[in-house]
Amino acid sequence: MNSVTIIGGGVSGLFSAYYLKKAGHSVTIIEQGNFTNGCSFGNAGMIVPSHIVPLAQPGMIAKGMRWMLKSTSPFYVKPRLNWELMKWGVLFWKHSTEEHVQRSIPVLRDISLLSKKLFQDLAASGEVDFGWHERGLLMLYKNADTEHEMAEEAHLANQAGIVAEMLTGAQVQALEPDVRVNVRGAVYYPGDAHITPNLLIKNLLAYLKKQGVNIFENEEVIGFEKSGSKITAVKTAKGSHPVEELVIAAGAWSPVLTEKLGISLPLQGGKGYSFMLKNVTNNIQVPAIMLEARATATPMGGDLRFAGTLEVAGTDMTVNMNRVRGIVQGINNYYPEIEVQLPEVEKVWSGLRPCSPDGLPYIGRVKGLNNVTLATGHGMMGVSLGPATGKLIAEIVTDKPTTMDMQAFNPLRFG
């Protein structure tokens, strides 16, 4: 078996390590920061087989343009003269078609269902505790236009074999006995689930250490050593690590690394924010996406995590409190009895989701480099697709047939 070096300690990197270790490889993880500040840590924690429509879809450009004019809006592209951003934008526009949506639905469905099954298996094994709950997901809406849009999405989901139920406001309220919900209705996806992401990262990390995985924190990768078509070493600010097999799972920072390997990877960081309401007396039962507000609410034990926004701003991690204010205002419209104040800036977590222009992840070997595999570009689905990504990476590195067809995830599909 090989020695495998993984760059990136987010959920894709950790699950790759988990399944590679299970396959008998020796594994090393190199993380540029510490494990509590990655995108996976403060995620909304939703496991969403329901999310089968990619971000690149008809109407998304027009909607985004409208949102950009409002400082509290859920979507924003930071204007800057940047060739990579322009290239990404053109590719996003080209893929915002009905044909692309139809091609993507079965692929996203299959990888999501695989991931959910692997989460179920991991929860049943007792190896790692991560607060697994299967209570479904509510897509809450307040107006007739959104209801019409969601009815179409529910129809697509049911056609693809993902159960979706249209609920009235009264039926939504029946699912939430402890909290008043002020909505016109919702689409309910009973097959979705949720976890506590910080618990997952902490306990998965502890498990991997116990299994003998080598972990290096706070080591920034500054370059690579190469011989022919193979990478032989990873150079960091603290030294050099020899490489037999290399997996790049560095989230929004992946293009910085692939560029050093001569690979142009169209990918932008989509910044999101989250904050926690502690010890909520009357908590929600079912995780929810508040559609018009583009914000989420996830119960985690006695606490309640709110998250939202997609701010395409490169690798800028600063917190824009106007966007956080937009999340807070949205929550009060849907759950009028949950008292939510604008949190202090230091209580707001921010993370970068690695967004590919077509809304599909990059998972696979890199042509021209015999020992390099990519696992990034999952957008807002990184935690949800973590186990499936890890399993597929282990199969690729071990040269086994993959559980599903990988063509749609080809890292070099844009040339």
C-alpha cells in the first residue's frame, strides 16, 4: 500500500484520510491553519440529498445581479479586476442552462445518497460521534412566487426519486410544536438529515490520530518537488514532506496550490457566515432553509445555529456585518418568537466554500501528473458530500473501480 499525503484538513481531507486508512494506506495530513477555522467547522451541518439542482441554473445570474445592489442581500460578488474571477463568471454563465441542470441532477443525487448511506454507517459503527439526526429538511417560503419555484423543484426531486412533500403553513406548524413558524408553506424533504459539524471535525480528528494518521497543523504549503510526471515532495514553511501519492483537498485555497503544479483550476471562495444561539428554551425540531432570506437554521443539541450568504470574495475572510444583519432580519420574519439579536463581530464565524463554476465538485486524478488527485469544489455541500468524497478518493488512489461514474467530476473538465 502507498503512503498518501493530503493537503487540507477540512471535511474532504479528513474523510479521505479515514477511507484511505481503512484501505490500508499510511496517511499524512498537512493543514495550513488549525482544524477549528476551516469551512467545515462552522457549517450549517445539513446532509442534503434534496440538493440535486446545481448553483449554476437558469435565472441565477439575473437574481444575483438584483441581490448585488442591496448591502444586506444573501449573494454578493466583490467587484475586482481579476482574470480568474472573470473566467469563473463566464463559465458560470455558460452553465446556467436547463440542459446542465438535467445532466447534473442524477450525478448530484447519486453522490448525495452515497454520502448519506456512509454517514448512516459511520453513526451505526460508533467510531465517531457527530450528532446524527434524520429529521428531514424544511424549505420555508413566504410568498406565492417562491411557492411556484419550489413546486417545480419538488417535482424535479420526486421525478429523480427524492421524496419531496408540499406543506401548508399549518402542516409546517404541526412539525414544530415548540416554535411559531410564520410562513405560507414549505417543501419538506423527509430523507435529509443533520449533524453537528464541529463535533464531527473534533471527533474524526481524534479517531484518525488514534489510528496513526500523521497530522501537521499550521504548515503552509509553499511549493512542490517534481520528478518527471510525479510529485516527490511537498515543501512547507517548516520543511519538506516526501510524497508517494498526493491528494489536494484545500478548499478555496486549492487553486493557489494547483497553480504551482501548472494547473488552472476555476474555483472561487464563496464566503458564508454562521453564529450560534445558545441554550434555546423552545428550539426548532427540523432544520430549515428560509428561502427568501437565503438563511438556514439547524438545531444542534440545545443550541441553534444560523448560517447564510454567499459572498464571492476570493480568499478574503473578513466579516461583513451588513450581510450578518441580513441573516438576523430574515430569521425574525420566519420565527417571530425566537429572539435573535445581531451578534458581536467576534461571535460570527466565517468560512469559504470552494465553488466551481458549474456547481459540481472536482474529484479525480489530474492528467499529466501520475500521483495527484483532487478533492475540492463542493460549494455549499462540502460537509454533506464529505464521506462520499473520501470513499471515492480512496478507491481512485487504490486503483479500484469507483462506486459511481466519475466523469462529471473530472478536475480538468474546463481544459
